[in-house]
Amino acid sequence: MDPLDAYVRYNYKVPGWLHWYSARIIVDLSHIQVNAGFEGAVGEIGVHMGRLFILLKLLARPHEKAIAIDVFEDQHLNVDRSGCGDQIAFLTNLERWASTRDVELIQRSSLEVSPEEIIARVGKCRIFSVDAGHTEECTVNDLYLAEAAAADHGIIILDDFFNAYWPDVSTGTARYLLDAKTTMRPFAISPNKVYLARQAFHHKYQSELRLSQEDFYEKNSRMFGHEVMIFGADPVTFDMTHRIKKAIRKSAVGPYALRLKELLRKAADKKRSRMWARSHSDRR
């Protein structure tokens, strides 16, 4: 089995928080970039044991580097106790599933890291995950940092915006998005992830993602004044019965199936009406 396919299927074996469907979305977004000829490094702030970072490393092409930023054992810097990095476990998992080659490590708080240092080590990034400190200060800092380190076509993957356990993530994100000087804006949502890119690339990412993930598309909505596509937000979406029904509706027999469903519904309504009338007639 291809290493990437194997990891997408079995990444739950690495401790951390990455919904299996969001992993598929990230893979598709990377494929869209690669097919368009977009290049750049991959990186993550807050790698924990490597569950998402390993996926990014597998998506990186041989000439593309990867950068991991985490306090690791310096947990006194992890003031909100979000995650618990372990460098030995991280490197062990990375070596097992991907490779530690061409991976740059920065063991510091992201508050002490500059975009110039990231770019000097790996170049501009095409995919950058933000999942470190979940305070307002850390979130807004990391979004500014990721934006400055991102290539023009770069994508930021933001974790836990909708997680009720970490409300300061949404507060910090709001501060960033309401700053008119910032450039990354949301264009898609999947389980526990919000995806941001510069507006010039929204249409490309949205249109191609819609084609590849049609079965899991929920709807379009608005977020901070920008159109976002929502994928896989409803658990029902992953139910096989729901997916079969959706496939039938989209097929050539769809209109006939809907007509049959309507006829059956009307027949059931008539049957209930007759039973109700009969029961009341018997009472009299």
C-alpha cells in the first residue's frame, strides 16, 4: 500500500486529534496545489506526537522541506495545557510513518519564532497548520506568523475554532480576521478545521474541492464576510444509508425515485387517515 494511503487509513494509531475525513480534505487540497504547479514547504505549529505533521510530511514532494514548531518537553511554556509535546515520541512516529529527512525542528514557543527564521530554514510554505497554544494571544500570533511564512498560494489549516473547550481560539481568530491588514481568509470548513487562503485562490480551491468531495459537501455559508464551503460537518453525512440515498438522487433514476417516494408518502397518509376515521367511527 502507498505510504500516504496507509497513513490516511491508519493515522489514528498516532496519538492526537485529526478527524479521518479532515485528513482526506487536506490530501485533496495538497493535490490541487501540486496539480497547479504550486510549490512550497509544509509546516505546523504545535505538532504534539505528530499525527497531522506526519500527513503533511507525506504530502511534501522530495524537494520540499517540512518544519515542526513545538515547546515539546518545555511544558512550562504551555500555559493553557493544550496538548503535551514529546520530541522523542514525535520523531519515532515520524520515522515509522514517513521520514525525518529534510525536517527542521524548532523547540521554542511560537511567540519567540519569527517568519524570517521559518523562511530561512525551509522557504515559503504552501500548507501551514496552526495548532499550538490555544490562548487568544497564541492564536492571533500564530496566524500572523503563518501568514507571513505562507507562499502566495499558501493554505493555513486552523484547528479548534469551533471547539467549545477552547473559546480563546475563536477570539484570537476573530482579532486576526477583523484586522484589515491581514490577507488570509476562510474558504472551507471540515470537522474541527477551518481552511484559510488569500482571496485570489478561494475560487480555485473551492471549485476543485467541491468536485472531489461532492459526496460530503453540506452547503455554502458565510464566515467573517466570506463564502465558505462546509464539508462533513453533520455526522449523518458519513452514514452509508445517507450516502446511498444521495447517490440515487444524483443518478438518472433520481427523479423517478423522488416521485415514487412522494407517491408512497401520499399512500401512507391516506392509510393513516382511513385508520383514524375507522377508529373514531367505532367509538361512536
